[in-house]
Amino acid sequence: MIKVSEILRVKGHTLYTASPDQLVSEAVENMSSNDIGSLVIMEFGDLVGMLTFREVIRHLQRNNCSVGDFTIRSIMDDAPVTISPNTEVNEVRRLMLDRHARYIPVMDGKMLMGVISFYDVARAVLEAQGFENRMLKAYIRDWPGEERDHA
């Protein structure tokens, strides 16, 4: 079974973080310029929240499509679900579906290791299935033939 650590190894460890006291407008600029859907919100070295396009969209809807002078703290998810590098991919899929989470921070104790997205999980599962299919086809191709009676 695929573990989160394997997905991070392939994906890389690029992290996009922000402070809860930054303005939402700065977060939107950061997310847009880096083409990302989430920011991990860190304060004093600790994960204190997540900001995704979901929170930004809700904020815009409540404020007549204006980000205003609000801070990230005022709109972030301050209790995001987290996973460890040893979490198996099926557990990640279940958590993502149960919590409607498209992005989940990966924590090794108190250390932020990365963020796994729904896209990352889907790609890892698809690649694993492709590998398994190739192995099964190779196995079937090499299946020993039955002895035939020449009588």
C-alpha cells in the first residue's frame, strides 16, 4: 500500500506558508502567483491553520466580492485535519472524503513535511494501478503453457 511519505518523495517538499496576521489580499496574491490552492498557516513554528480557495470564496461571498482589510486568521480553517508520513493512501482518501478536504498538511510530530492534495492522491493511485496492471500483464504473458498430448 502507498504511504504519504512516498507521495511526498515524488511530489517534492515545496511548501507555501503564510502568517495568520497577513492580509487575505496577500494570501490571494501568493496563491494566484504560485498557482496553488492552499497555504499552510504557521505561527511561532506551529501549524495554526489552513487557507484554501474554499475559505477565500466564502469570504468573498460574505463581503460583496471584496477581500477588504481582513487577516488570514479571520477566515482560515483553524482546526485542519493532518496526517503523518506513515499514513496509508486509503486512509487519506477516506479523510479527504469525510472532511471534504482537498488539501491536508503532513506532520511528523510538530514538523510540517508538506501538503497532500486530492490531485496528488489521485495521481499516486493511478500510477500504482498502472504499475500493477503492467506487472500482471507481464506475468500473464510469461505464464507457462500447458503440455499438449501428441497422441
